[in-house]
Amino acid sequence: MRLRLTLEYDGTGFKGWATQPGLRTVEGVLREALERVFPAWSELAIAGRTDTGVHALGNVASVEVEGGPPTNRVGDALNAELPDDVSVRESAEAAPDFHARHSAQARSYVYRVYRRRTRSAFEARRAWWYPYPLDEERLGESADLVLGEHDFRAFTPTETQHRVFVRTVESCVWHRRGDALELEITANSFLRHMVRTLVGTMLERPPEELARLLEGRPRGEAGTTAPSWGLHLASVRYN
């Protein structure tokens, strides 16, 4: 049986999603839980391979399993074996050809910028504390420029495995929520560090400069890559 698992996790204590020898990763602890719950399993895949420190509210995994608990108990069984900073929010049987990464139509991220004059102990691992002056109207203009199809090579590391840098952004909006500004962005797929570098550039550069960068300029011309702890993979959309 193929399962679809919706995961949430606090990325603070993990070196990202992907298994790495000697390091604590989300994939690593999920694999350990699967070993304890199912007699056999294979083909584990994830929609978003999050980096070190990045959080997830709704990342999606697919996995082929044999035996184990009934479908309606899978989430409870895995959560009993997972550490406190990872949780299976939902579990369901999926179509035999479902693949968490390849079947995804779009992914949505939220980047949280904390704006209070003094730092927050509670926000320290969830948002980028940025108490410096910002023009929120111009941030909105920058977000509008990102919509549509662009060459985003300025917003990913120069040393990369990506061969194609064009992505299509279907929504990009800044929201004021209390003491925080949150960028909500949805695209067909993302380059590595793309959201974080867009955020850093929007905070540092005017909209007209961002527009030029979206024409496929080199990475060195863009702004700072915002820290990982402000980034949250919010959801993944499927047909």
C-alpha cells in the first residue's frame, strides 16, 4: 500500500530533511519510525527537501508499506515513535502512482520577519528579527514583480545542481500580522535558497533593482540570503 503523510516539524534541531551520516535529519528520524511500525517499507519521497533549520507546517511524504497498523491508525503509530519536534498531521492511502515530489503541482512557503524594536525570546527560532526601517508599500511592489515566469538564477547559489532556473510564481504577497511581516509565496517549484534570497533582496533593495535581477542576473548582484529559521514550508498542492 502507498501512503501519503503530511508532516510538520520544527527544523531547529535538524540538519535539513535529507539523511546524512552522523547528523540528525528529518528523513533519518522518519526512517527510524517507519522501521519500528512496518515490517517492510520502501520508496520514501518528500515534496520539499528543506534545508538546515527550515520548518514545515505541511510537507508531504510518500512511502510504500507492507503490514503494520490500519490506515486510520498509521499517524498515531508513527507519532508514538517520532521525537517531539516531528509530527504526522495526516495519513491516508494514496494512488499507486502517487509520488510526493513528482506529483506536486505547487508548493507554498511563508517567510516570517519579526519587526518589534526589541528581540523576542519566543520568535527567536521562528522568525528573522529585523528592527530596521522598512517601506512596506515598496515591499508590496517588489512582491508583485515576482509574479509570473522569471529566470531566478540571481536567487540561488552559484554552485548548484539546477540546470533550469525559470520558475513560475502564482502568488506572492506580504502580510502584516501583529509585530511580524510574512511573505507568502506559491510557485510550481523553487530553487535552493530562492525564497530566502528573495526576502533578503526585497528588504535591502528597491523594486526597480529587483526587476532587473529577475532577468537572469548572476547571484552576486542580489542581496542577502535571509536566515533559515524564518522559513516555513506551509503546504503542497496536488491534483
